[in-house]
Amino acid sequence: MRLLRGRTIVAVEKLVAEEKVRAERLVDAQDKAAQLFEEIERRDMIRAGVGEQELSDEIRVVAEAADGARQIAAAAEQARNASRQAAAASTEQAQGADDLAAAIEEIASLADALKPRA
């Protein structure tokens, strides 16, 4: 294998793939942070008279609720996908059963046609 600065092509490809995953995770974290800041502003959470610890606790509650909502949405999407897959499989099974019934009827017709006539 050809070496690139002491690394094989496979090792470099692995590093590139890992960096891509890391970059995707960073973008996802950035998006979540932006959503959290938007929610903080929408709720007017930063206000006079609120201590840093109290505000931090309030923000934590909002962040946990948002994370829980994301998890629920992800679970709902997984359930919808599973339902679609089950429906598709059921449709395929029903079509297969119809095809089998039609084939059996055709075989029965052929068998009748091949019977000796009296």
C-alpha cells in the first residue's frame, strides 16, 4: 500500500471519515445551541433580579425539555417508519397470497383440462 506521511490510504480514509462525523456532530450541537438561545430569548429568561444560578437552573430545565421533545420526535419518526415498513411488507404478503391463489386456480384449470374425458 502506498504511504502518505507514514500512513496507509486506509488509515487516512478512516481519519477523514472520523473527521466528517465529528464535523457533523459539531454542526448539530451548534444548531441545538442556537435553538436553545432562541428559546431563552422567546421566554425572556434573562431579566433583572434573577441570579446566575437561578437562571442556569431555568435554562437547564428548558434544555432538558427540548432534548426530551427531540427524543420523543425521533421515537415517533422511528415508529412511523416501522409502521410504513410493516404496511409495505403486509401489502407484499397480501400480493404474494393473491398471486399464489391465482397460480393454484390456474393449475387446477390445467389439471381439469388434462383429465381424460369420458
